[in-house]
Amino acid sequence: EILSTIGIITKEQKKDFAIQNALQIRESIASNNYHKFFKLYKQTPNMSGIIIDLFINKIRTLAIKIMHRAYRPTRIPVKFISDEFAFSSLKACKAFLKKSGGVITYSTETKEYELDTKTSSIK
């Protein structure tokens, strides 16, 4: 249904920033490009962000699974994940990671919280 709707958007409508943003968000989800998705999410015009908020945790869950596999067996700064996944706070990011099976540690070396990908069982 989305693809048929995209097909009827006129060239003039596609020039609108909100339409461009929505199309790019759809493309980023379809291609599993979560970095691009969250970058676009931070730029959503009007009230589009409210719609995205309805499914953003699902996207975050898919993205953390990929990140967990890619970074394993290292540690990832929680601040990096929080910024990358467009969390409103570090506390919200830590809660999400713990709920997803993440093990959060505090590094006395870097003085920040980190996701330990080796001991985490992201689900």
C-alpha cells in the first residue's frame, strides 16, 4: 500500500521537505540503514515525529541487534548509542539497553557508561 501511495505523489509534491523526509525515512527503514533513519528522525518537520514515536522502539530494537553483532566483543559508550538512537536522555537509553538484554558497566578509564557487548545477550 505504501508503494502504491508513493507512486501517485507528483513531482511538485516531492519537492516539499516533509515529503522528501518521509520518503527518505521509508527508504532508510527498507534498507536497514538505521544511522540514516535516526539522523532523519531528528530532522522531521511538522508533527511527523509523533507518528515515528509510535514505532521508534521497534527500530531501536532492530538497530541495537545489528550494532551488538558488529561491535562484539568490545564495549560501546552508552552516550554514543543514546546520541545515535535519538534518545531524549542517557537514563532512557540505559533503561532500553537493560530491557533489551544489555549489560551496562561504568569504565573508570573513560569515565562513562558502556554497553559490554561480550556479556550482553541482546534480544
